[in-house]
Amino acid sequence: MTLAVLFDSVGFGEWFMLLAVVLIVVGPRRLPSVARNLGQYYSRFRRAADNFKRQLMDMDTAFDRAAEEATKPVENAFTSDSGEKPADGGEKPADGGEKPADEGEKPSDEVASAGGEA
């Protein structure tokens, strides 16, 4: 929040009334020290808010960098040294096994007997 927003929303009469109330409540002798303390607290609050904001931005940058580094091995796995895709397409079955057998091959006897017996 900037002071411009604060001054735009509060008129001269309202500022005058607020100053009169503060002067009556605090008193003329303590007003400078109270104003100084309020300024110091405001400064500490701003510093803490800026520090928090900077930490969030650093975390966001670190997260983006880590995500970028994590995707590099995946991208490199699907490209050869020349930057082209491998001849086999670089794809493997999801189960990690060999590619499926041709349709002309017959299943082994164990598989056939296991499915045929009841």
C-alpha cells in the first residue's frame, strides 16, 4: 500500500480530525516519541515484508531451475548426440519388457495349459 492511495482516500478534514484526536489522546509531550516509534515499527514491518517477498521469489526461481534440470535428462534420453531422435523412436513398453511378439508367433505351452485347464 502506498501513501498516495492513503492520501487520495482521506480528505484534509479527516486528517485534521485524526491529528486532533491523536494529540488529545497522546498529548503534546509524548507525540514526537510516539510518532518516532510508529515510524520505526513501520520501517521494521516493511523490511520484514520485503525480506519475505524476496525469499518467495528466490524459492520460485530455485523451483523453476530444479524443474528445468529435472527435465533435461528426460529430453536427452529421447535425442541422440546429433540432436535427432533414435531410429527405433526411443520408446519402450511401459512394463519395461521387450516389445510385443509378432502375431504369427504361438504362445508357449505353459501359458496355453494354464488358460485351458479349469
